[in-house]
Amino acid sequence: MEHIGYNLTQDQISLRDRARHIANEYIKPRSEEIDKKGEFPWDIQNAFKEEGFFGIGIPKEYGGSERGALACALVLEEIARVCTNSVIICGQAILGTKMIVGAGSHEQKSKYLPPVARGEMIAAVAMTEPEAGSDSAALRTRAVKKGNEYVLNGTKLWITNSDVCDLFTAFAKTDPEKGRAGISAFIIDRDTPGVTVGKHEDKMGSTAIHSCEVVFEDCVVPEENLVGEEGEGFLIAGRLFGETRYITASRAIGLARGVLDYTVEFVKENKINSELTNSKVAEMATKIEAGRHLLYKACCEVERRSKDSRIRVSMAKYFCSSVAVEVPIIALEILGKHGYTPKYPIERMMCDAKVTQIAEGTSQIQCAIIGGALSRGEFYH
């Protein structure tokens, strides 16, 4: 149980403050319009590009600023506080390139990471399938080796940003008989013949960031776009994406902070001063602060590459997403009928909150990871 605390560096504080400024001054006035319009906000994409936010998770040698997990979390939290659509834009740059950063070859990194860091390319992760959600081992997309190429066939569902992305980091089975050990990872350019992006799904929240069906039909991918070795896809996904769940945790706790901020202002403006209201606001603030500490600690462990970092990230993701769902309900109790109408942002925030318990592994999956680690004596030892 070493390194109980954490201290923000001046660089992290400066980065957080920049994110807070752009969130307050530019994104917040647009958040309601973005959600109602339901279209990808390219002006927000360009604003993040100018700030260099897309490179914070990418190594310096490949054009990024390599700020670390905690700095990434701080930026995401500030953006999520005012707009969950916008935070997904920033978070997907980290998630979509994580496989390349952690397991890609030098050639792959040199080709794909610099343009993503500059905000010139958008990356998406193609994992989920009709019969493979949390159980990624059940995926059915096939990749058949033919000479120095792979031919992919299969269907992916709920692929975030697939309608605006330039590349996919995708997973397919190269040897179905081996189960998880037969899954391989690939980089696929979206304009590759045989890649079709379908109509986006109607969602209850985050309506401007679309999730679509993606079909690979006789899609030819050169062997140099295989990430790692054949059969390493499941291990790569588990190792790398297990750590990136702090992205959704940051989004969740930022959203909860936004709900608290609005609720406090509502209480002030309407001159509500009661013991019951104060106790509810205190409950919201305490849950959020506890979640932030779990999140920041987990990010520090990711940076230290500690052996229990994946467990701590799962704890943060589980708790922060629970807080994101609980806090708007408490706020609704304070706002009463006002909170139940689209006129006030609590309704939108409640809709946005639930997906944080689903994305990047459901809450049940996080509990399974945590419980399994405890039963094996891998934590609190």
C-alpha cells in the first residue's frame, strides 16, 4: 500500500486550468445546442486541435506531449463538467490510439500517431459485435491470411465516432479454434474497400457523438497493419484497455461535478436554505470527492505501472460511474418538477450518465475484475 497520496505538478495544474477555461468560455455556451442538434461538433474538434489536447496521450517522439494518465483525467474531467459530447471527442483520441501506442510497431506509430496528435485524423475502436459485448472472446469477425494480406469479414456494432473517423483499431479472429488465443488486432483505414459504416443508433444521451454499425466485407488489410503477433489481440486489449477505463471514470466524475455546480447555483438563485437540501448537496459533494480521489490514485498507479493499476482503474470506473448516476437523481429531488423538463440540464445529464456504467466494460465486469483479484490475493496484500 505504498504511495497513498498524489500531488499535482505545475504542468498538470496549468493543463487543467487551460481545459477549464476552454470548457467554461467556449464549450459550455454550446453544450445544449450540440446535444439538440445531434451532429458532430467540428468547431469543438478544431478547438481541441488548437489546444493540443489530442496529443496528451501520445509519446513525444510521435508528435504528442505524453502528459500521462493523471493529466489526461484532469482534462477530461473539466470538459465533461460542461459537455459529455465534447469529452468523448477528446477521450476517443486517447482510447483509439492506445493499442498503437502500447503495442504497435515503430512504423505503425510513425504513420498513424502524429496525424492523430495534430488533430488531423480521428481514431475509433472496433470491438463490440452483435454477439460479443463485454465477452470479447465471443466475437465472430474473421481475418483470413492470404499471402501478405488479411481478408476481414464481419460486423461491428456501437462503434463510437465510426461515421467521422479516419482509422479503426479493430479485432478479429485469425484462428477461431483457439478462442481468445485466436484473436488478433489490426489497424484499418476507414477508406479501405470493403469497409461500410451504417446508420447511427438513436441514443438517449450523448446524441452528437454517433455510434454506428461497421461492416467488413472482403476487406483487405496488409500484414504490416497487424498489431503485435497473430493471436495476441485479446491480451493486448486486456492489458491496454484495462488501463484506459479511467477515461470513462473521468467523464463520469466530471459529469457529476457539472450536476453539482448547477444544483448549487439553483439553490442560491432560488434562495433555498433548508437542512434537508444542505444534506443532499453535501451527499453529492462527498460522493464526487471520493470518486475523484479513487480516480486520481488509479491514474497515478497507471503511470507507475504498478501491478494492481488495472484493479484500481476498475474500482475508479465502477465507483465514479455509480456516482454519475446517483448525483443527478439527488439533484432532481432538489429541483423537483423543474429538473424533470428539458428546460433544465439535469434531464440531459441523467441521460448522459447511464452510459458510463456500460461503456468500457459494464459495472458488473468491473466488479468481476475486482472480486477476482481479491480472491487471488492480488490486492490489499
